[in-house]
Amino acid sequence: MRIRKTSVLFTSALAASLALTACGGSGNGAGGDGGNDADAAGGGSDGKVMRLALNQTEDHPSYIALDNFGQALADEAEGWGIDVYPNEQLGAQAEALQLVSDGSVEMAIVSGAQLENLNEDFTVYNLPKVFEDVDHQMDVVNNPDELTQDLFASLEEGSKITVLGAFTQGSRSVYTSFGPVESTEDLAGKKMRVQESALNISIAEALGASATPMAYGELYTGLQSKVVDAAENNEVSYYTQKHFEVAPYWTYTNHVVGLDYLIINSDVLSSMDDDTRAAFDAGWEQAWKEHTELWAEATQEAIDGAKEGGATFTEIDSPEFDEALTKIAEEYISNENQQALYDQARGN
Ligand code: GCU
């Protein structure tokens, strides 16, 4: 797997955990949902029941849409199916990326932050203010033009990973255990958990905090034990991961509209015959559309649920944050391809 310079920090600790994770998986048919029909039949000789690593709970829109995707594929393509393993059962996202690359796990959902570490051009779609809204974002990544298609194929040669498209992560904001944040001063000296990428470290720093990269599944305990004082995410994760219990102050910084990419081992994808591939593509289209529909509803439920659990949500208007985030977007476009991807996304 070819890893670029920026990723060394985030991938060097992987090796030790990989062997364990690869052995520790519960194997075909033992996914969180007990498997779909193809799986129950053990898979046909020509098909494959693929394992998909996910770090969300079973009530998250991603799990629901992917589980339906697996069922649709099993119905249409004999012997094929998808078993979704939720809650980091197959490892946190950095491990899942490696496992898909080496073929020990067939598919995963990984945040854009993880792909930045393999090809810095993915950074463009993770920048503050690149997408107007979720519909704009879904159109760019799920109806890809040639430039985006090349980006999605760019990991095949070095890492055997094909990117198929993405779910929205919605808009991400900051939450803390100590109070709302309206200025960089409020976050000065505070530790904010971030996803493992250089851009995410810069975003936390632009907001005034010091950044602590950490896997998603470790964050509840991190907040509870005060290893970190703050984090940032969408409302759905805030609620489904129960972070509101240990960090009840949400502030709408809306610093990024994030993406969760669907990735697959390139050899597995190319082993599909034409009919299977057509069923697979149709299933995925159905899945991201269903996910987008579920998202708005799940966001509202998350806000209501977190409020019932004692969380407060604060709206802010912070020119200081806006300015700092705009600067980051400029700093992180450092090559021609990134500029072209940015211009294309912005419709320039
Ligand atoms: C969101 C996103 C995940 C990501 C997580 C994180 O929940 O959907 O893919 O891993 O944020 O902050 O790590």
C-alpha cells in the first residue's frame, strides 16, 4: 500500500493492530444483522458475500441503507451479498482501509479524512465551504465527471482500493464538555478530538483548540475521562454515539460538510460479471439516495433526542471562525489537480 508523506503519522501505528483485527473478525455470516439471504445460503460458488466494515451503530442511516443494499444485491445476483459489520467490529476506519487494501475485508465506509492520507487530492472535498449543501455534494460525488472518476480510481494501482461514491456526513459542528464556543478564545488551551488527518488538525487549530487525533470509537471514553474537552461531528453521530451525555454543549460552527466514501477491494470489484456489476451499481445508487432521504429525518431526531438528554444547541455568527476557515481552504489547495477538482465542484 503506497502511503503519502502526510499519512505517516496516522498509519504507523496500524501494523500491530492489523494482524489482530484480521483474525478477530467474526467471519462471513456473523455480521451485526445476522446476514442476508445469500449469506444464509453460504454464498454460491461464483458469488461472494462481502464483509463491509462500518463504525456506526445499527440505528444510523448508513447501516440501514447499506443493509438494504446487501439485501437488494442478494436478491438480484445469485451468491452475492453484503454483510455489514457495525460499531467498528472489524476495526476502526484506519484499520478498515488497510484491510480492504489487502483484501482481508471486501468493503468499508471510510471518512474523507482517511482517503486524504492516501491521496492528498481527496482533501479538496473535505475543505470548509466547498459544497453549498448536501444535494450539491451528492451530485458531485455520486454523478462523477471524468475528473472525479479519475480521483476515485487513483488508489487502485497503489492500494487496490476503488472508491464507488459517498454518503453525506452532513454538516459538522463543535461540541464540548465545558460550554458553548463563540470565539477562538473559548477553545484556547482545550483539547479537541479530530479525525486522523492533517486538514482536520488545521481545522481544530483554526477554531482555537489544540488537536488530538483519535479513532471515533474511542471518543466517548476520551470525553468522559477528560482526555479531550471537545469534539466535532454531525448531530446524528453526536446522538447515536451518546456523546451528548459527556459533552452536552453543542455550538453550530458548521465548519465542514463531510463525506463518507464507500470503498471496495479493486480485485473483488473486477471479479463481478456484468450482470452482477449492474445489480451492484443499482443497489449502491438506491443506497445513497435512501441515505440522503433518511439523513434529514435522523438529524432532527438526533437533535430532539440529545435535547431530551440534557444537551444545549447554540447558534453563532462568528466572522472570526469564518475567516480562519476560508484561509484553510486556500492553504490546502496545493497542486493543479486539486485546483481543477475545486473549480469543478464550485462550478467555476
Ligand atoms: C462521522 C462519519 C464517520 C467518521 C466520524 C468521525 O460519524 O460519518 O465516518 O468516522 O464522523 O468523526 O470519526
